[in-house]
Amino acid sequence: MNNEEVKTTNFIHDIIDADLSSGKRTEVVTRFPPEPNGYLHIGHAKAIYLDFGTAEKYNGRCHLRFDDTNPEAEDIEYVNAIQEDIKWLGYDWGEHLYWASDYFDTMYDYAVRLIKKGKAYVCELTKEEFKDHRGIPTEPGKEPPGRTRSMEENLDLFERMKNGEFEDGTYTLRARIDMTSPNLHMRDPAIYRIKKAHHHNTGDKWCIYPMYDFAHCIEDSIEGVTHSMCTMEFEVHRPLYDWILEELEVFQSHQYEFSKLNLTYIVLSKRRLLQLVNEGRVSGWDDPRMPTLCGMRRRGFTPEAIKKLCSVVGCTKFEGITEIELFESIVRDDLNENSLRAMAVVDPIKVIIENYPEDQVDEFEIPNHPQKEELGTRQVPFSRELWIERDDYMDDAPNKFKGFTIGREVRLRGAYLATCNEVIKDADGKVLELRCSYDPETKGGSAPDGRKVRSTIHWVSAKHAVDAEVRLYDRLYTVENPLGDKEKDFKDFLNPESLEVITAKLEPMLATVEPGTRFQFERVGYFCADKDHSSEQPIFNRTLTLRAPRKL
């Protein structure tokens, strides 16, 4: 953990400081409680950063707990992916891995305890029928018909629910609280429902499952969680959280709410992300255009940049939206500092150095990073025929242009000074190749007579170039808030130009790098070797351009 994370403070940390000073708490225990019904996205990263980072700051512990109370939507694929993403961010739960399903027996016993206290009853109303009884916040609700049922009848019905005698939706177990409360979540909320579904952990043992609001606070209590952090939409659920623990007379965990991380040009909703996957709008959960952590990892974003964003945004109760440009700037700064350099040509034209011997090959030692000698150097082959970027040549170029034009001398990165003498074009005027000459006395890119050149361009030896599939990713949506227009579907704003696939010419060492290795392709952008990258099939994903694109 870096020093910045240790020093970070917020209103929840102020509460923790007070709790520890007063003796209300003697340790700090947090938890990250994902539902295994989808992949984690960058919004979850903020919760992970707060939950694990807070525990680290106070030398406490953070539990990873899977809230697996809805077996129909859960999958072991999600479980494995969630653990991988958390570790990628740099956090570890150690021995503290838990499952809500581990506590199903205890939860059932607690539900029975509430029934015996007269604080829970079996209700035969459907979900829609109960909505009618619950009413609206400004008017009292109507008492459900089963609310006056005897304790003995409720215990009998609840056991028969557990034994599988009734079909899904026939009955629910409700907490008996207050049908006149202005908080609708306190108007006799459901705490158990019938769901005859196979569970990945408990098999077919249960055909009733606890509701999230009932299960979550009990899980926190059982595990001794002291500070249970969640996003602002759960603020209205907190009275129910407290009520359940108080009525059960168990360890009193406490819930604290903070604002979500929201970014422009991004939709953070597992339901909507699943739509994109199921409808084939993206290649999968780890498509590099997706805001999932696995997608960002595949695209080349770093865990350090993601945690830096969480630190900069901070932990408050203010629901705001962060511009994507801030995040991209943080990523660029991190990649500029830490990514290796390489040469790649994404839109190639041929350069023939006519006075360079045809069978000669030079090897040039080029730094892997201009400011970090510790990252070493690499040998780059140079030959008579090269590839350069198409936009590094211009007819009748103005003085401010820093590439080739007829008669201009240019530095070939780390190699020689060369002058363009002739341009070859096709019938449509498209440049096919440049005919150039080089000065053999300028080996390494500097002239012994001290003459200066105005520009340096990158290149790749045609004889040694590796053809690679390069995927140029852009933002997935064309508008800042794809959910802002209620008359349209968010998918109406998908960017048709969010992915362009090209064949680029790369220096040879790039074919043998490990998947996930990040590079700055000099003067082009930041790229990451794809998970499917190999020497037989080189694939690179563009993380970001070198600079932020201009706004329209």
C-alpha cells in the first residue's frame, strides 16, 4: 500500500477515529460483499478501494463475502472473476473469504426467532398486491390480511415453506414493523421468499432464500463487521438494518453510506452490461470497451491509475459525476511514467534509402524509456527499406511540419539522418513510397558537424517488421450521459466507431512480449498486448491516444 492510501481520510475515517478514541470500537473490520451475478466494474473499484484501504489504514481486516442469496442469477464464473479482479487491484482478504450461504441455517433460526417475538409473519399477498397495501410515503398503508395470524400458524406455514410444500410466489415471510412509516422500506418488508432453485453452494437443501436486506446485516453481525460501507441508495435501508439487529439482540454492526463513482460516457449497471454481452454488442465482459475491471485490464489500464482516481474523487455523500477526461489523464500520466517504449507504424508507407547497401543491417541500441535508465535498452534492426507513418510525409509542407517533405532532412529515431528526394504515388495520388538518402556519418542520429534537424520520426525495418493486429478502441458511447434521454434506449448511443481493427508494422521484439505488457508506441499512443497475443498472432489493444482528443 502506498503512502497516499495510508494518509487518505474522509468522513467515514473521521467516524472511525472517534469510535476508536471513545472505545466504542477496539478494532476495524470491513467487508466487500459482491453478488456473484456479474463482473465487477470501475464503480465497484471505489468500494473495494474504500473497504480494503480502510482496513489497511487501521491495521484491521477486510472480508470478501459473496452475497449469494439469489441462486438463479449467480455463477461460479463470476465468483472466480471477482476474486481475480480484487487481487489485480492489489488487495487480499487472506483467510477471510465468506459466503452468505454459509449462514443460511442461522438466518432461518433468526427468522423463527422474529416470528416467536411477534415481529414476523407469513403473508399470502403477491408482490404486486402488497405494493397496493404498502401505499405511498405520504399516506398510511393497509394492513395485509396475514398480519394478525397467530404465532403458531406463522411457524407452521414458514416451516412448510422451507419443506417445499408451496410454489414460488405463494407466500413470503415479512417483518412486522410499521405500515404507517414514511419510509416504505419499513412497511413490513419481505425477509424470505420461496425460490425453488438449485444453489451453487448449498445444492437443493433450500427452497426458501433470505432477502438481501435481511441477510446482509446478519452477515455483518456474524462476522463482527464494525463499519459496513455501502453506496447512498442504501441510506433509506439503514433503519431496517438497525431494526433487524436490535430485534435479534445480536452484535450491532453499523452501516455508513457514500456516493457512487459515476463517469461520463460510461454506463455502470450490471443489468445493462449483461444486455450488451447477451446481444453481441461487445465481444464479452472483458471487451476492452467495457467499464469492467477485466475489460480495463485487457485494454491496458493500470490498477494504480484506477486507485488514484478513487483517491482523487474521494469519499463523500455528494452524488456527482466525474468527467472521463480526468480518469484518462490519470491513466496517461501513469502510463507515461511506467510503460516501456517501442516503435510501431499503424498507417505505413515505404521508405527506400537508396544509398544504403541492400544486404546491410545495422543494430541500434535504443532506450526502453527516455527518463529511466534502469529499464534498460533494446536492440532494434535497421535496413535499407523502412516503414514510417503516412502522416510523417507531406507535399509542400509548411515550416512547422515536422516530417518528411522533398528536400528536408529528418532524424530517424536513434539511427541516421535522412533526406527525402522523391515520392512515388499511385494513379489516385496516394503516396506509395519515399525515395531517400542517408548520411552514414550520422550513425546514432546526430551529425558530427553539429547541424541540427527539426524533427525526429519513428520507423520499423521492413525486412524485420512484424505484422500485428492492432485494435484501436475509442469510447463506447457518443454522449456523456447515455441514460439521460428517457425517450431513448441507452444502446441508441453506442459509438459505431468505438473499434477499428488494422494491421500495423511493429519492431520485432514486440512479437514475443507477454500478454498484458504495456507500451507507449512512440508518437502513436499507449498499447497493451492482448490476452490472446502470441508470436504467431501478435495482437495489441490501444489503451489511449497520447493526448486527449479535442472536444467537438
